[in-house]
Amino acid sequence: MTTGSVAPEPSKPQSIELDVLGMTCAACVRRVEKALSKVDGVAAVSVNLVTHRASVKYDETRVDPSALSRAISAAGYRVAELDRDELGGQQAPVRRRASKVHAAALARAETVEQQGICRDFVRAACLTIPALVIAMAHGLMPQWTRYVQLALITPVVFGPGRRFMRLALTALRHRASDMNTLVSLGVLASYGYSALVLLAPQLFPHAKHDLYFEAAGAIVMFVLLGKWLEARARKRLSETVQGLMSLTPRSAQRLRGQSLEAAALESIAVGDLLLVRPGERIPLDGVVCDGTSAVDESLLSGESLPVDKQLGSRVYAGTLNQSGALSMRVTRTEENTALAGIIEAVEQAQGSRAPIAQLADVVSSYFVPAVLLIAALTFAVWWSSGLSVALERAVAVLVIACPCALGLATPAAVAVGAGRGAELGVLVKGGAPLEAASRIDSVLFDKTGTLTEGHAQLTDVVALPHISEAELLAWVASVEQASEHPVARAIVRGARERGAAHVPVSGFESSVGAGAQAMCGARRVRIGTAAYLQASEIDTSPLEAAAEALAEVGKSVSFVAADQRLAGLVAVADVVRPDARGVIERLRTMGVEVAMVTGDREQTARAIAAPLGIERIFSGVRPRDKARIVQEERARGRRVAMVGDGLNDAPALAGADLGIAVGSGTDVALAAADIALMRGGIRALPTALALARRTMRTIRENLFWAFVYNVIGIPIAAGALYTSTGFVLSPVLASAAMSLSSLSVLASSLRLRSFTPPDL
């Protein structure tokens, strides 16, 4: 037996998430991934443009997290690190952070970035528009106005335009090129040539001394406009997480013996006793120790009817206590609640969504070297005609190649399409959701509040022969009027709508989860479950078959008895939206497959799905299960849209190719979704998908004509027509052509204003 040193156990890879600021395109994502991958000890890197988050797996024995931050900084981007005070003294960045702190930090950084782009655009526009007016005068203004152009455009080029030059230099250091490279070339070529002609005309003795300052300013102004339009939609993750966290109060009423004190949620420990009053949200997960109430858990479970709570019942953070005071014992602290699990699921779903590669960014990586080569060849070919002529031809190539039309092709169509969508009640959060919506071929519907109305309604009234329906409704409405239970309120509302009379009541008594009774005039009226009536020796068998049939289709049944004799029953249920079937039929004509995902039991789900013609049903699923089903559908190769309205839908909305929220739903669902149907419920869903398809067709047309413009314009600017026609394209005409190409893209996009929604 030999002995020797024991090999060290290999260390497990650690994970860290870094918030990266300054990324604007797919090329930026590739650059950050490449920079992080080069750090020795990094095992895997995933960078998400949507969430601005870099997820890195690394060997902690070989990599200091600060080295990752330095690598990102060296690539030309910034890491948003949190203050020590915000993290309780921990070193930032950290491996695992509280969601609310992370969301707040990212939201602040995004807001600052968006405000900076907007401010630069306004400055560029205010200085460029007067320069354009002077240039359009074509020499009719005094000579000194040429110096005014220089004074106006210089702050534009080296102020707002500096952001493009900085990023272009960063790309150059990494031997790459992107849209910023093209913008910088066009700006510097037109500005530099004009400044030399104006300040040192002796260098160009044979030139016409035309100036192209306005072209430099217009390039900066147009591209900033596109950047600003894109930046407006990049705040989803922070809004979603902040919305989730806002569902729990920041403090709770803690019981200390016989006294009551306000306590911050962070200071509450497992085992503490809390008091939750009617109308308040439950702060933490726990168990009821005293009191009875009905709690609305629809945000977590998807069930539309409230759940009765009594001694020993479990309660969950974020749910709404409706009818009675509850004393509860805490079983989970803030970071371990069911709500915290949903928050984590939303973050994971959004973080795993791959960024959409922009076609213009990909093309520009090949286009820039080609333009530079063409400009150099043009300069060389025209050198024999003189320096000024050769330089003018090369500048014309660079100016006409500036990708203003290419940069506006997508945001212009997105802006008009989103505006038209807003007019039609469809809120679209940017270009990526529009692109995703145009490709959807499978839609998963939540049930409660989406396909149904989302609240209980009186649906059935069955009266035995010895009693009239009107008298039965009068008793029911009068007794339940004294109850605060949501089902009781639904019964009263439905009875009043059917003209039920009011009968004076006295001696009201209720039993949580069972029923209620009172004297209606001279009669003792009882309303509740079969067991509640049977406990008073009332025979419910004559209506039990009818009750079972109603229960099988998802309805909640209450028996009614008067003076120890069964009188009838009433049933409440969440009813189907009247336009749901038309929506589903319209989706099928568009080639979209439909399925339903719900937390309800299978019988209830099938009762709703059958009249709508929905064959695929996923029933009895929890929030995490919904997200899992979405991923399974995507794994089948489907382009999946999830439609929902509640907190329980948020992970699935975030994890789908397209999340669609009904506008009447929770703020969290609206924040997690890519598209919100603000009015008309799901009736606007076919409109949203059809508008997305039309918008993407317009974007593709815009990109096609933008490319055609460059393919035709660059050879003309280089002088391809000179030998046959004697025509040459000056930089002035090149800048005009560049502006016209941008206007043509805008005009094409404006056609979306005529979009009309499809008929159901």
C-alpha cells in the first residue's frame, strides 16, 4: 500500500451577475462576451442585451470578481455596482442580491442613460436645424453665415456626436466595426472637409469650396433620434421586480404579548406573531393562529374565488385579506416566501431570453470595411484630377454611405406601429416584442381574468316547486347582505340585478367556510353547503344531483332552506368573456395554435374550454409550472405567446417568446409582459399579432430600400456615371440623398397609421 499526497478537491464553479451599461447592439454583446471569456479562469459567459446583465461562471480560486469588472471596462463599457450601504456592508458586485436593490440600481442607470440621449438629441436638433436652413439658401446668404454654420455644428460634432466616436474608437481597438463606426466616419469626413475648405481655402485652389456642415449635424441628429426611440423601452426588468416587491407591505403589525408594534419586514423572524386587518395584504408566509377571513389568493393560484381561512390555514405573502382580522405565525422570512420564489422565476426567465440580433448591426460589421475600401479606391482613382477632386469624391462616398436610413428603418416603423397600436388599445414595449409577435404560431391562455371575466357571478337559481324563484332570491339576497364574504357579495349583486326584493333580517349568524343563517321576517333561512344544512337536520338529497352537475362544470353551489325545509340552491362561477370564442376562431384563421393553462382543476378547465373550442388544456398548474410549460412548448419548436393577467402568470409571461397581459390585470403582469391589451380584453389580441406582422413587413421593406440606396448611391458617389454621362455626385447632393433616404423610410413607416384591425 503506497501513500502519497491527496489531490486537492476541484473547486466548484461560482456564478456572478454583473449589470453592464452602455451596450446598444448585438456587436456590443459579442464584444463584452469576448472580453470576459479572455479572463483566465472563466468557464462560461452569457450576456443579455435586454436585461443589461452578464452572467459569468468562474473558478473562484483563479478569478477575482474585480477582474471581471476591469475586463468590461477595458472593452469600453461600465459595470453598475451597488453601494456598500445598499448591500448591508457587502462588497459590490455580489453573487446574490436582493431583487429590489438590483432593480432600483438598474432603473437609475437606465434613466440616466435615456435622459442623456434625449438631452443630446435636443441639443443636436436645436443647433443643426438653423445650419440646415442656411445651407438650403444655396449661397443667397452673406459669406459670414458660413462661419455661423461652423459655430453651430462644431458643438454638435464634439458634443452629442462624441458618444459615437468614443464607441467607434473602442470597436477599433478591438479590431471591429459597427454602426458607431459608420456614423463617426460620415460625421468627421463631412465636418473635417468643410472646416478645411472654410479655414484653409488655399489648400483647395481648384475646388468649388462647397460646405457640408449640415450633413455632419444631420447625421448626429437622425441617429440620436433612433437611439432615443429605442432607449424608451429598456426598463422592463426593474419595473417588473419593483412591481412584485410592492405587493408586500414594508412593515407589519407584530404582537408582543398584549401589545402591538409596527415592525419593518427585515426585522421579523420565523415564529413571530403578526396581526393582519381586513383590506391589508399579508406580509409574509405563515399559519393562522386566530380569526377567520376570506383571502384573495388569485395572484398566486389563479383561482378567482377567495379562500376561507381559519385556525391552522396557511397564508401567503402578497395575498389580500378581505373580510376579517387574522392573527398569524410567520413560517418564512421575506427572502423565502412563495412570492420571493416567483420573483426569482421572473428574473431567471428574463435573464435567459437571448437578445435579438439586429440585422443592421450584423451588416455594418462587413459594410464598414467595404465602404472604407471603396472610399480609398475612389480617392486613388481621382487623384490624377487633383487633391480637391479626389477628396471630394471620397467624402461623397463616406457621406452617402452613412447609415441614417439603415438606423431609422427599425425604430421609425416601431414608433409608428406602436403609436397605431396605442390608438387601438395595444401597448407595445419596443421593437423586439413586435418582431417576436410577428412570428407567433402558438398562444397559451391563462383562464381566470383572461378567457373569463375574473370575478364570481350568480349563474344559476334552482327553486323547488313549493317556492317561487323571486321569493328564493329575496331570501338569499337579504341574508347574504349582512355577509362580507366575496361569494356572498356576488350572490347579492346577481340577485339584485334579477329584481330581488328586500326582506328585513335579524339574528344574522355565519360559519366560516360553511354558511350563514338569519330570520327573514318570520322564517329562519339558512344558506350554505350541504353539510351545513344537514347539521341542522335538513335533507338536501332532492337537489344533490343538480348540485353535483353544477360543481362538475366549476360552479360554487349554496343550498337554501327555510324553516327546516329545503327551498332551492344558487350557484356562482367565473363566466367566459363574450368575445373569447371569436378571438380564438380568428387566431386559428391566422395559423395560430391555441391552448389553455390554468391553476383550476381539470373539470373546471374543461367546462370553460369546451364551448370555446380549445382542445389542449393544462390544468392544476402552479406559477412555476406555467413557466415550465412555456419552455416545453418552445422546445417543440413553437413560437409561444403567453396571455395572462395575474401575478401567477408573471414568470410565464417573462419566459415566453412574447408575454401578453390583459390591461385589467395586475401591474406586475403588465410590467412583465411585452405587450399589454389595454382595453377590450383579449379582443385586441388578433389586432396585436396582425399589427406586428404588418410592422415587421414594413421594417423589412425599409431595410431593403436602405440597402438598395447604398448599393446604388455609393457607386454614383464614387463617379461610376462620370465616363458615360459626365455626372458626379457632390457631397452636398450626397447629404441630400442621405436625408431623402431617411425621409423615404419615415414615409414608408407612416403607412402603418392606416392599419385597420381584423374583424372577429
